[in-house]
Amino acid sequence: MAKGIDKGPDKNNSDWKSTACILCTLNCGVKVQLNAEGTEIVRTKGDENHPASQGYLCNKASRLNFYQNRDDRLLSPMKRNAEGGYDAIDWDTAIAEIASKLSGIRDELGGDKIFYYGGGGQGNHLPGAYSGTTQSTLGVKYRSNALAQEKTGEFWVADRMLGGYNHADFEHAQVVIFLGKNPWQSHGLHRARAEIREMSKDPNRTLIVIDPKRTETADLADIHLPVKMGRDAWLLAGMVATIVQENLQDDQWIADHTNGVGAVMGVFDKVDIADCARKSGIDEAIIRSTARTIALADSVAVLEDLGTQMNRHSTLVSYLQRLTWLLTGNFAKPGTAYTSNGLGNVGSGKERGKSPVLGGRIIAGIIPANIIPDEVLADHPNRYRAMIIESANPVHSLPDSSKWRKAMRALQCSVVIDIAMTESARQADYVLPATTQYEKAEATFFNFEFPENYFHVRAPLFVRPEGVLDEAEIHARLAIALGAIPEGIEEELNAALAEGGREGFRNLVFTKLRENPALGKVAPALLYRTLGRTLPEGMQNAAALWAVCHQHVIANRISVEAAGVAGEDMALGDNLFDAILAGPSAVIMSKEDWPDVWQRTPGGRVNFDLPEMLEAAAQLNSENPQETTAEFPFLLSAGERRDFTANTILRNPAWRRKDKEGALYINPDDAARLNLGDGSNARITTARGAVDVVVAINDRMQRGHISIPNGLGLDYPDEQGNMKTTGAAPNELTSTDLADKYFGTPWHKSVPVRVEAIG
Ligand SMILES: Nc1nc2c(c(=O)[nH]1)N[C@H]1C(S)=C(S)[C@@H](COP(=O)(O)OP(=O)(O)OC[C@H]3O[C@@H](n4cnc5c(=O)[nH]c(N)nc54)[C@H](O)[C@@H]3O)O[C@H]1N2
Ligand SMILES: Nc1nc2c(c(=O)[nH]1)N[C@H]1C(S)=C(S)[C@@H](COP(=O)(O)OP(=O)(O)OC[C@H]3O[C@@H](n4cnc5c(=O)[nH]c(N)nc54)[C@H](O)[C@@H]3O)O[C@H]1N2
Ligand code: SF4
Ligand SMILES: [Mo]
């Protein structure tokens, strides 16, 4: 069974297959060798031909065989029985029963009572595309995914200021700032460890890390600002106020390129920097000198992540950090921030509507993930009655696992589509087994590069086992059972493909859609069953991308052509689709120039004036930071990224080479005070729950700040087949109440807790 790999080079085997790592958003290009039976990955190396990762891999990619080969693989549909156990059932029964229950709820109560969660993880976004068929057939109106518990605040701010989610050109930036982000462990930019080392060595570049912990990234920084936990808003407001009060802003650039700066000046003219220093724990002189460093730099690139996004003032911090580089003219030129035009458009921050029970604001079409269980458990006519969860594990990953378990059991029907019997699956009425990401063509829409942007469709590495289906096939079967696919249409489309090739197919699809726009609802699954069958061996699951490519070229023809893809009118969409399918590695699908970024900004300019944020900033000096209490004297970062964590993608604890139990990190002084030795056991308690952990004394931690890793507390069969849990599940401790007031993102990085030694 799955063991570690890294067997070293094999001179007799020159058959390297091209794929990607699925353990974080970067999806680095990987080349792998399989064993003789073709069932295991036995060797891994970086793919030099991958234009973004360029051969780079981190320590985790060599453990991918633990994803593919596992003792907890689901190989049959499962149905929950009266005792809370699960019985295997056949696919026809599963599809028929699920279709009948969900359509019953739709007909009786409305499709808006059926909730959809997930759609993909770090390496797979095609389930979400195919689920469109099931969602629209059932009239699903409300959905969410993991982005709604981290990025929606940032998306909203970036959309209003810049017209879209921005990333930055770290490679060429003179000043790089990592805010609540530890890329040494979590990446987030390509070739992170190599890039950080290069920045650190270059005397002409300044690396700034803002993090209460002295992280591995902070070790290499020129300036480390060890802000007090959860108090970044004061630090950043102090920096913005320094820029404004010392007149460091770029007036010419602001006049040429922006709107609404007056409102910003009005607020930050009055901000008391000394008060910001006191509250954030960073000296006023250092706040001022850091602001000057930003203002004097030729180029500045900032990356914010969970340390502030899952923390107090999360949305406000996303705004304040942008003010530091936008007031100083660091946008849309090399070494600064940009918006890009990837396929799939992840990160659109458009706000539309409210959730049906608690009125949570809907950003990018997803409701605040935090409020889902309350919108199930509420005594309210609009509460959700059914849920489909796909390629996600919210019972483990979202705040308050115990509330989630209760919510799932309160539903009239729940369906989980996964490859393993996860914590979420174990609360569902039906569990449907999917192919793994290496048994079908897969891709993600995490394409944020610029000026050249890439897309990578991976071919499968393995033959799928009996009993599992691609999500596309699952959704097609559900659509058929729900009577959503008109008689004869599949045959007609297949005939068009056989006789008229791609052009005939395209013409028929667009004619049919004009005649009957409702057909668009079932298009993804239909594409899978028609076009998909004509694609090269193993690539059927890529069919949905055909529609995505056509949509993309309508808005982005020039940048696609500049990338070297040609084609008259509608043929360009087909040719883009064929080009990305043909690439064994990522393919350049967009080429732009820096000035093109301005086309995406609101009215061709940066917008400074976000009244809700300015109002919050103006309050900061009169607001007091939250203090810890005698009952809960520590602030816990619940879910830190470490060397061997990868959300819940790898469940077998053997994949972890270090920190096997996922230890609690605690400062030596705190540990001494609590009588905690290295390797001793401790209990962490919050208002919501308690977990037991192993202690590792760690002088990187500030006093009063402790952390446990993300992705532990999963169970997995041991040698005897008994389920055994390793480490602590962070969300047994967290609550849905501690959250951003605008968009409901949870504040997991400063959870008030108590720590005690246990025997
Ligand atoms: N190894 C590994 N890499 C991953 C993942 C993984 O599971 N494992 N997951 C991926 C995913 S889904 C994501 S979203 C990213 C997340 O990537 P990161 O956001 O980098 O990950 P975290 O370790 O959760 O948090 C980053 C830092 O926030 C700091 N922090 C805590 N409190 C505060 C505070 O009050 N202020 C500031 N400024 N900082 C604070 C922590 O000390 C920590 O160093 O990682 C991705 N990469
Ligand atoms: N307390 C706390 N909680 C956190 C975090 C934290 O820092 N602290 N981090 C949060 C963050 S940033 C994120 S992104 C979330 C991530 O949490 P989730 O959104 O739950 O994502 P994953 O853990 O990646 O789970 C993905 C699921 O997809 C399944 N899967 C894998 N491949 C396939 C496939 O091909 N098909 C199907 N159908 N299923 C598949 C896996 O088995 C797994 O169950 O966790 C969040 N939770
Ligand atoms: S940075 Fe590491 S975990 Fe992320 S995709 Fe690359 S190899 Fe995988
Ligand atoms: Mo994430």
C-alpha cells in the first residue's frame, strides 16, 4: 500500500508523464514515473517546461502517491442506515433515490432550499463546472465554497478599487511585503522558497514580513514587524497616516490615474500615529520608517493572506494595505500589482444579493461560508433543507464542526461527492465516490499570472477503478434522472460531430441555444457526453472547458491572439480549447502589456473611495483592541500551514515526515509558566470545545500566541483497519460568531483559548 516514494533516478525508465501537484493553489508542473503495473507514482521531479513553476517543486510534491493510493478510498455509493452506519448501494439506486428526494424538495419547497457547497479544491475545478447542470436543473440559488471563508473581503475590496482581484509581480519588485502570509510554508507565489532567498540576498531589494510569529520567511526578511496578534489594522493605518501626514504620496500619479483620494486624505490626516503604535505593538519610528521605505521604492508588491484575512478587521486590512501602495503609485507597472484575465475568472468581487435567512452579503456568487449551519438550523421558512457537497470537507474545514454535524443531520437530504469517507461524508445521507484527480483530465482556474498567463489541463495518469465515476458522469446521470435532458439531443449533437466535425458541432450548439436558452443549464454534462467522447484518450472530462474557452475569447480575443492562438470568429474558442488540451504542460493562453491592466479598472482609474472602509478606519483611534481574559488568556492561530500540511487532501498520517502529531507551538516562557515540556500533552479549551495536543516549545512564537496546524485531526485506518485520529481538528475549537462584520470570514488566527497541562 501507499508508501513514501523518492526512489531516486531509474536509468532504465525514461517514461516521465506530465501532470501537476494538487496540494496548493500553484499547481506546479510535475513529471512522474509510475511503477510497472501503472498503479503508483514512484518518482517525481519538477517540470522544467512548465512556464510558471519552471521545474520548481517544494517538499510536498514527492508525497503525491499518498493521495492516489489510500486505504480509505470510496469504491461504491453509500447510503446511511438507521444506526448511522453506511451500506453500499448500486449507482442506479443511488441516482434514482437522490434525484427523487431532491426534486421532491424542489417541487414542494423550491430549489432555493437546496444548497450547493464546494466544487473543487486546490487542484480540481472541473467538478464545479459540471455541477452547474445539477444545480440549474434543481433550481439551486445559494452556494458557497472555501473562498467564502478567506478571500471574499479581499475580493470585494479589490473589485471596488481595481476592478478585479489583484496579484503582484514579486519577481521584479524592489520592496516585497508579506502580510499575515508565510510563503516559505504556504507558497502563494511561484518558486516561493527560491524567490524569497533571492530577495533576501539582493542588497537592492527590501523584504518586509508582518507577522506576530518569527516565521521562516521572517528569518530571511530585512524588516520583520512582529505586530501584536489581530492588531494589523492599527499598524497599517499608522503607515497610511504617515504617507499622508508626511506628504509622501505620489500626487502626479494620483491625479493622472485615480478617483476619490480626497476622502482618504481627510480621514488619515487626523489619524493619531502614536496611538496606532501603542495598539499594534510596533514603535512609531518603525511604522514611519517602513512607510517611507514603501514611498521611496521604485516598485512595491504586497501579498496578504490568512494571518489577516482570518483575523480582526479582515476586510479593513485588505483596504488599508492597498492604500499603502496605491497612494504611492505602485500599480500596473513592472514589480507592482496587476489584475489578470484568467480562464474562469476566480476572484471577481461583485456583490449581488443576500443570503435567505441571515442576510449575509453574497460576494462572487458565494454566501459567507460561516453562516451556512445557522441557515440550516434556523427556525425560518427559508432555511436550507438539502445540501450537495462536492470535493470539500466543510464539517472539518469550516468553523464549528459540532454545529456543522448537527446541521447536516437536520437536513432532509444530504449528498457528498468525494473520493474518501471524510468527516463531511460521515454526516451525509448519500455518499457518491468520484474518480481521483489523477484518474481523469483535470484543471484549476487559479491562473493569475501576468503579462503572460497560463492554463494547464492535465491528462489522467491512472485507470479508474470499478465503482467510481467522474463528477461529470454523476451530474449527467442526475440530470437524466431528473428529466432535464431533452429526448434526442445527445444523438443530434453526436451526429453533428460525426458529420460536420467541430464546426458543425459548434453551429448546432449555438443554434440550439438560441432556440432554447434553457439548454444552457444542462450544457456541461451534455458536452461531456458528446464532445467529450471525441477528445483524445482520457480527456473526456475536459469537455466543459470548451464552453469556458468560447466565453473567454468573447471578452479577451486580443490577448488570446497575442498569445499565438489564431482563428476566425468562433473558431478562436475551439482553437484555444485545442491548444490547451494539446499541451502536456501549462500553455500560454493570454499575453498582455502592463497598460492593459487599466482596461479592467473602474472607468480606467483606481478608485480610492470606499465609504464603509473609510468610516471603519476613522474609528480606529477611538476603538480599543480586544484584550485576552483571565478565562482565555492565549490567542490561538487555529490552522497554521507547516512543512507537512495540505488541507485535508492527504489523510494518511504517514505522509508527514516531520511534526507527526501536529504539535501545539508555544513560546518557552509560556510553556515554563504552564509546566509544559517538549512532547508533553496539553488541552486547549475555547468557549466551543476542547482538544488535546502534543506540545512543541518554539521560540518563534510571541508570548501569548500559540498555534496548531491546519489539516490535522483526520482519521485513517491503521494496520489492523481500525480508524485512528492523528492530531487535533482546529474547528472543534472555533465558533461561527467570531467573524468579519461585512462578509463573515472567520477569525481563526486569534481565537481566545486556555491551555493546560494534562497527564
Ligand atoms: N503547506 C501548506 N501550504 C498551503 C496550504 C496547506 O494546507 N499547507 N494551504 C493553502 C491554502 S488553502 C491557503 S489559503 C494558503 C494560506 O497560507 P498562509 O496564509 O500563509 O497560511 P497560515 O499559516 O494559515 O497563516 C499565515 C501566517 O499568519 C500569521 N498570523 C497569525 N496571526 C496574525 C496576525 O494577527 N497578524 C498577522 N500579520 N499575521 C498573523 C501566522 O503566524 C502565519 O505565519 O496556504 C496554501 N498553501
Ligand atoms: N480553523 C481553520 N480552518 C480552516 C483553515 C484554517 O486556517 N484554520 N483554512 C481554511 C482554508 S484557507 C481552506 S482553503 C479550507 C480547505 O478546506 P476544504 O474546502 O474542505 O478543502 P480540502 O481540505 O482541500 O478538501 C477537499 C476534499 O476534496 C476531496 N477530493 C480530492 N480530490 C477529489 C476529486 O477529484 N473529486 C472529488 N469529488 N473530491 C475530491 C478530498 O478528499 C477532500 O475531502 O480549509 C479552511 N479551514
Ligand atoms: S508549491 Fe509545493 S504544494 Fe504547492 S503546487 Fe508546488 S509543489 Fe505542490
Ligand atoms: Mo485556502
